[in-house]
Amino acid sequence: MEITIYTKSGCGYCTQVKQLMDRAGFSYTEINATRSDLREEFLSKYPDAKTYPYVIIDGEPIGGLVETAKLFIQKGYVSSGR
């Protein structure tokens, strides 16, 4: 599974999504889109992205922390902890 996470500096949700990846045992590539050139590239590739983090799995845009957590629970990669 190829996972890319677009993040920005100081983002608490970005930290949480990386913790989720660690908990699930998945490696990922992080792209910090704080740099203007990377942010422009990110927004041109994913114009529907509105917030950070933004997770891409196997070329498929997933969304942010909530969408990624829901997917991981649904697929059984992690449990909800309830």
C-alpha cells in the first residue's frame, strides 16, 4: 500500500493521522506543504482538498483524519477503541 500524507507545520490533526498510520503499522510518505511550491503542486493535483492533513492511498484521495480513521476502522486496520 502506497500512502502519501500532505501536512503543514504545527497541525495537530496531521500529528494524529501520522499516529494512526503508526498504530496501523503502515509506512507513509509525508509531504509538508508549508513551502509555497509544494502547496501549489498539492492544490493543483487535488483541487477538492480543503484542509490538512490530506491522505492519498494508492493514488486515491481519501481525505483528512476523520475519513482516514473511518476507512481504517471499516477495513479492520485499527479498532475504534470503544
